[in-house]
Amino acid sequence: MKRFTVPALAAVATAGALSLTMSPVQAQSRAKATNVPTIPHEAVPNFFKNPPGIYTGEHMGISTDSKGNIYIYHRAGETRLFQYDATGKFVREIGRNNYGESFAHSVRVDAQDNIWTVDEGTDMLVKFSPAGQVLMTIGRREDPLGSLSNMPGQGIFHGRNEKYRFGRETDIAWDQQGNIFVSDGYFDARVVKFDKNGRFIKAVGKRGPGNLEFNTPHSIATDFQGNVYVGDRGNARVTVLDNDLNLKANYDQVGNPWAVCVSGGPGPKDPGKQYLYVSNSWPDSAPAAQAEYTGEVYKMELDGTIIGKFGKGGKAIGEFSTIHQMDCRDPNTIYTAEINNWRSQKILLKPTAAPSRTSAH
């Protein structure tokens, strides 16, 4: 009988887990849309200011509240959540060492200015009050013994579709009634709806390329009519659902959406005209060739009509290296959280006269 040492078995298990983890996600693709007008933009240099000795690592999530405060969820030596004021000055850290933090993925602020962290390492959503108190958790961290063999970010797809458990969930959004929508995620392939108290309502989706199927639903946003926009990254499309999670449309012209954002924030109920922003990101593995045809952000009407684009892959100010999340509360002020550049940027759009438009259907 052939004998295996523990390290050998661990190596085999890790290799298998990584292959299963990575296989569903396609390589980043060139956007299908052509002749898209460029929206002039500029980055505010050195906007975010940390005190001496405070550093950030990979910027995974960024969000603003109604008062202009900015929250950045990042991975450094540990996962940490920082708050900045409207001028970019560091204010405080929230929730350090809480049990829901392990491997940051995104952060969002709801209509009451509560701060929600989405952590793929713990499979948990944590709701903090504006003062930083824990108000609610959804999901459950893997038991310590059960997670010994998995480093954060590893494991295998399970598609278990459980009501109150996630599989490396990725993002969160709300409608005007406070219902909660979650994109879930790497080890599941679905969108989940909860009520405002965290009670499960419905889930849709399974892995695949068809309608109401997902391949790494990576980002999620809602509009003020309650429609849901899912960045289906592996399938290179934005899937639009109604409030009951029925399919409305697929927008497949803007590459692989790492981040989606709908302007206006989670409130008020009459925000004026809303826009959809989609990042066709330069991937976090930083392949040199793909920097030439990724990195741009598309501005779209909610019906999928492309208005314009801005940015490109790169390291300079105003260029982007793996936009993992965006905030677009103000449609002409975009905040980006970037993995490979270890930074966030404040981007000011300078729209010109209405350009020609391209359908994304």
C-alpha cells in the first residue's frame, strides 16, 4: 500500500482546492463595446492621509456615508476597517479584532449610516452602528477545527445554498424598504434576499453561464426602484434582477465586472437621475498584457446604454490596478479601492456635452 506523509497530503489537498477555486473564473476579457467616448477625469493627489505608523495593504472595499465620511476595508497584516473624514483625514479604526474579520472583501453604508463589512474569510456580514457598535451579524464563521486546513481564500466550491450560511460572499446592497441583497460568491453562485431584520426571504442562482446562473457573482448594487445589479464577473456580464430576484436583463458589453455601483447612495428616495458604473478591472494577478485592454470604468444608463468610460490599467495617479469596489454616491465623484496599488483614489469626473451612446444589451 502506498503511504503518504501529512505534508504530502496537505500539498495535494491545497493544489486540488486551488484548482477548484480558480477554475470557474474566466480570464479578464476585452470589453465588447467599441467607440465609447472618454469622460475626462482627474484624481485628487494624496487625498487619503494616514497618521505616522498607520499603513494600509490591499484596498478591498470603500464606501461613503451621508455626512461625507469614507470607510476603507483593507487587508494588511490583518483585516482592518478605517474611517476618514470628507477631507481624507484619518478619523478612527472600527471593530478591530472582532470575530467577523479575517479576509476583507467589501464595505457598504446603508441609509441610516450603519456600516456593513462583508468578509469572505469568515463567511459573515457584520453591521456596525455609526458609533461602531455591532448591531447585527448574518452568516456564520467556520468552526475553528473545521477551518484548520483552509487558509483564507482557499477551499472548494460547494453550492450548498443554505439560508443563513454563505460561501465566501462578496457584497451587499439594500432597497428602499431596507431589504438586504447579498452576492454569494466564490463557493456558492447565487443572490440572496433577507428582510431588514436579517430574516431569509429568497435565493436564486446556481453555477453556470445561463440565465439566473452565475460564475463568481462579485459585486451588487440596487436602484431606487428596487432593481438589483449583479456583477457576474466570471460570465462577463451585469445581470439585472427585479426586487423579487426575477431576471430582467443581462448587460454583456463591458468586460468582466469586478465592481458595480449605482449613484445616489442608499437614500434619499428621490435622488434624481441614477447611473450604473462598472469596472472592467485589470486583474489582481497583474498580467502585463491585460493592462493594455482593461482597467477602464464604464458609466451607463440603468437600461444598459453606455454613456462613456474613463481610466485605464496602470500605476500612475488616475490609473487603476484592480478596482475591487467603487463608491459613486455623487455621480461625478468616484472613490476606488484598488488591490494591486494598495490605495484608494478620489476621482472627479468632468462630463462634457452628451456623447453618442452604445447599447450594452
